[in-house]
Amino acid sequence: METTGMTPGQPVAVEPPPSGLPVAPSADVLPWPSLLVLGAGTLLMVTAEMLPTAVLEQMSTGLGVAESSTGMLVSLWAAVVVVLSFPLVRLTRGRDRRAVIAGGLAVLALSSALTALAPTFQLAVGARILGASAVGLLWATTNAHVADLVSDRLLGRAVAVVLGGATLGMVVGTPLARLVADAAGWRAAFWALAVLGVLSAVAVRLVVARAAVPAAAALVTSTGAGEPTAGGPAPGSGGPTGVARRGMGQLLTVTALVALVLVGHYGAYTYITRLTEVPADALPGGMSALLLVFGLASAVGVALAGRLGDRTGSALVVSVAATALTVLALGVVDTSPAVGIAVVVAWGVVSGGMPPFAQTLILRLAGPERRSFAGALIPVLFNGGIAVGAALASWVVAGEGVTALPLLGAVVVGVAAAGLAVSLRRAV
């Protein structure tokens, strides 16, 4: 379709998508089929990352290595995501994001199959590096595509839906993988993940829609007059485009502070089994039940975050401050089982809401023109925070004991909350 003799303000005609491909939804309506398929992809991504921890003993025995070596497969995964996310995003820049996501899921499936076939630990390491490379690109591309599917008004809810899949990966995906491993062996768990990866890649190609509003169109209308676009406010009105034009400074500042939050939070979470022994002993199922409670509470936090997506900046500050308080409260979980369980539930809810708030805010600060950069920044941020937090916590525990973690973690998260409050005086 072509238009000629256009007058100023006349909308630009767009070629219809090829027959059989999913059509772009309205940017003012949540594209549920697309979001659910992308959420299923994040579930597989998190399950793939954490699977060695679920089959630690069996996998170590099968590959003939110590459990500590198998555990390093998770740390290696995070390191690869941090190192390769930006280069891979640059390499695939300009390509259809749906094709990149589908291709990444196919590579993740291949990595899982190669891990299932690996006769030695060294080959398993190579297969895991391949999978981590794919997941770094998957996170970056999925983040950017979700932001392009909806208007800014719905961004918080869309992010919460997709990140809900990641939460389910921890709560459901990893335990189910363990059940498969107990029934048919650890290699069967990786084979199951490979099959699901292929199915997910196919679903992305068949279901996920193209962007509702291309990035270029979100920057300027055909009038060139800076009118509101994509259902958002005009530049300078405090909306996403106006915020993005404040420059990279605020984006990088907020990103650094969110990374600091993750260092403190995941430092404490690394030793959750040591910190919460008393409340865990009071539950049927012990520590497994308590971890399930924490995971379900985190899922509630993600769901609540979707309801508060219009107030991203203030909601992030509140959730981070509340996370600092609950981490500090870990120091009194030994008071009684009821107090301990209540602290764990509160910690799960407030920390569960933090990632959707942070991710939505980063994408809003980036704006359409920096969306790919922000999409890659998010997995680097989260994996880096997890790695640094776990390493620092291990160092503190070795020197001062596990009881030193709640106060230290709370201070780190609290400082980040204060920094975010100052940085976000002009809330998004």
C-alpha cells in the first residue's frame, strides 16, 4: 500500500503484515496471547538457569564431579549473560525481535539437549555456555519487545505478566524438573526442557504479534510537531518520551542503584536456608515448604506490581524501602515460628514486586530510542547483582557468620532506597 500527495498531519500508511502472521494489537489493550507466550519463555529461561541446582546430586554423580563443580554451572551462566548480552544485542540489531526470540529459544533447546547428551563435565560446561548466551539475548530482546507491544500506560502490567513466568520458573519449573529427575534421571529433565524450548519457539513465531507502534513512530509523528504518540503524553509533559530526553544520566543512576538493591537482597537470599531454620522447622515439609511459601509470596508481589504500574517511581522506592526492613527483620526470625514465617512472607511480597517496578522504570527512562540498550541492561543488572551479592555474602559469612547478613543487607538496600528517592524526585 502506498500513499501519495500527503499533507502535514496525515497518518503514514503502513503495509499490512504478510498473510498468516500475527497482527499487531492495539497499543492500548493488553495483548494477552503474546504476553502469555513470552511469559512461558521466561519460565523456561529461569528453569534452565536453575536446573543444575535442582538435580545437583544426580548430575554430579552422572558427570563424575564434585557437587561444588556442578553448582558452578549456575554462576558460570550468570557470568556469560553479563558478558555477552550487549555484544549479542548489537549483533542482532535491526532484526525482527520475534525471530530473535524464537531463534534464542531454539538455541536454548539445543543447549538443553546437548547437556542431556554430555558424557563429560567439560562438554556440559560448553553446552551451558551456549544456553546462557541465548538467554542473555532472550532477556534483552523480550524486554524490548514487551515495551513495544503496549502503550506506556500499560507497560507496568505487561512487564508484570511476562515476569510472572520467571517467578513461576522458580516456584514451579525447578520443582517439576526435580520430579522428572527423580522419576527418570537428571538427563530426562534436560530432555524435557529441550522439548519445551522447541515448542515455545514455535509458539513465539505463531502467536507473538509484531510491535504495535514501531520505535521510530513513537519518537515523532508525521507532522514533526512533537505531538503525543503511541497513546502517551507529549514530550516535556513528564511522560516517557520527555523523561528519556533528560539523557542517559538518570537512567544510569537508577540502574546503578537498582543493582545495589540486588546486591543486598540476593546476598541475604543466598543464605535463606541458614537464616530461616527455626520457622522452616515449624512447617510440614521443612525448608522446602518455606521456600515454596517465599516463592508464592513473590508471585503475589509480582501480581500487585502489575496493579501499580502507573506509579512506577514511587512504587519502586516503597518496595525497596520495605525490602530493607524485611531483610533487617531476618535478624529476629528466631523469636518464634509465627514471627519467622510472617517475615518470610512479607519479604517475598515486597521483594517480588521490586523487579517489575525496576524493569518498567528502566524501560520508561530509556524511551523508544534506547529500548534495545535498556533491554540488554536489565539481564546484565540482575545477573551481576546476584553474582556480586552472593560473593559478598559468602565473604561476610566466612568472617563474621551468617548472623551478620541481615543488618548488612538492610543497610545496603536502605542506602539504595534513599538514593532512588532522591534521584526520582521527578517521578516517572
